[in-house]
Amino acid sequence: MTKLLCLFFFVCNPYLYAYSELYESDLYYLDKNEVLLYKILNWWGIESHEESTEFCFNSIKVRSNKTLQVSYDTQLKTLKIDSKKKFAHLLSVFENKHVYLKNEYINSNYFQKVKAENIQKINTMHLKNVTVNEYEKIKKNQKNLAFELEGKVAGLLSGSGKLSLHRNGDFLRSCPHKEKETFDIVFKLLNIKTKEVVAQYLLKE
């Protein structure tokens, strides 16, 4: 009941919910409900809520809300797609510098023989062996491209105040241990007009 009341407050309160694009460059969703995530972080960080676990293990998704930058190196045949502003800056994705997202899918409607680099910075994507025609198709759809990151809430970090998608770190609010609970993280490049996944990466716990 407490969890439902909290979600109702953050989702239905007109001052917290609805048009997050007016306040943030990213769109955040908690269990498919669009929210102003920084409001939730502030609420969870209050001392009187130190025993709260309402948001633990919830699905959290963030989608970029600004036009992504697209650049192409004709000599190296390398395509770079990145967010001009920080993407998902309220979330902690990597627990250390040795962890990265591995590519698991490339849409053949966009790329034929592309090689995708592993990702350690979620605001940038590099693709190798991209033809000029493939680049031009991506460039044509630039305004429809968006990054999307999805994981589960593992707790609230102490130092950064970020919502953690991994179980390791110095937590201000930690979630109870569940043996079979997994914290896989999925990162996608989307064409939001056609609802296609252009590329997908996975960090499997």
C-alpha cells in the first residue's frame, strides 16, 4: 500500500509528473510511469525515509529527449552518435571502469557489416565499417533517433546521490538482498518514429 501511495504521489502530482521535458533533457520512467526522477531522489534522501524500500527493484527507464549528434569519418568509415548533453546523469550505470555494455544486436535494415564497439560511456556510440549510404540513412533519420537505457533500482548512492542500477557501492539507501534478483542493463539506439531498435547493448549481471 505504501508503495502504491508513493507512486500515486510522484505520478499524479501535476508539479512532479507530466511534462518532464520542460525540466530535464531526458525522460525518466518508473515502472512505465513518466516521473521527474530528481524529485524521487530528493524524497528518498530525506532522513525520515531512511528505511524506505518502495522503489527497490522497480524498472527504471530513461530516454534522451534532445536531438542526437551524428558524425562520420569517411576515411575510417566510422560513425559516431552521441548526446550533446549528459545522458541519464541521474543514474549510476557502471560500478567501475572495467565494466562495459556489449553489443548484442544490430538492425540489418540500417547496417550490413558494421562492427560495434563496447560502450563505457552511455552518451556515445561508435560503429565501424559503416558505408556512406548507411551513414546518410542515419543522418536522414537524425531527428528521430534516441538513446534508451533500462535497468532496475538497486538503491540510492551516498556520494553522488544517483539512483544505482548495480548492487555495488556506498549506498545511502540500500535495497534488501534477493538471491534470484538480477540487475541486467539494456542500452538501445531507437528510431522513435518507426519504433525500431537500431542497435542494442547489454550489461548482464
